[in-house]
Amino acid sequence: MTLGERQIERWARQIILPEVGGRGQVRLLEATAAVVGAGGAARFAADLLTRAGIRVQDGGEADVTLDFSGDDARANARGRRARDARRPFIAVSARADVADVTTLVGRPCVDCVPLAAAAREPEAPLALAVGALAAGEVLRVILMPAGVGRAQTLDLRTGSLASRTLAGPGCAACGATSS
């Protein structure tokens, strides 16, 4: 795909960013993201992703799955499907003024890292912050694919964002080596 004049004009602010550039914008325009969940955080993330040029869908197979559902069983099932398709899976959970965004790519997988379901839909401003953080993770895995995931915790009580890399040998599903 080559960007046309109208696309360059439309996406100029992103294209001039060294992290994006013309090639990155093409990747964004070719990417799809499944955003699962109906709350404010999911809607805000979907809006941000659409504004970046990513095609957003409510579910199904996509380049990246972003799960705000808060349903442990369904989120884990989606995570397994993403793992088996070798696609990134991002799960979001929130409780009170704290939210977790877990990005799983490669190893470890959803079977290695327990996902905590949302206790409830976060309220503003946490919903907006969580939606933005989750959308940023989608952009990150599309623009800068990584072999390992990461877990981020946003705490509005303290105003802190903690991030840690998720690396390890994995389980039988994601860590098996060929002989």
C-alpha cells in the first residue's frame, strides 16, 4: 500500500513522528483491532484507535484483540485463540482507582499469566486513562512488535504507572520447543 495525497494530508501529524513515519502509518491503516466490551473505556480506546487509522471491530479475528469484557472465562478463551493464531492479546481489568493492562505476545501466554477480571466498569477519569493506555498498547504492538508482553498498573490514587516485562519459559502451550 502506498499513501495517497489525501491520506498523507489526513495522517500528517502521525507521519512526522519518528515512531510512526510513513511505513508505520501504512501498518496502522492495514491493521485491525477487535475491541471487546461495552463500557466507556472500551469506547474511548476504540475511538482513539479509529482516529489513528486502525479498523476497529466488535470481535472476531483481528490483528490484535483488546478485551475490556471483565469476564474471566471469555477473556481467557479469547486469549487462547489469540495465542494459537500468534496474535497479541491485551486484557484490561479495573477496580476502584486502579487498572491493569496486560499485553500478551509470544511467551508467556494467557495460561501462564492469570488475568484478573474487572470488578466493575471504571468511572471517569479512570475510564479515559485506561482506554488511552490500552489503545497505546495496541499501537505499540502494531508499530513495534515485541517477543514478550508486559503488565502495567495505573493507580490514580498515587498518580503512578508501574510497568513490568512479562518474560519466561512459558507453559506447554506457548513454551514448547521443537526438537
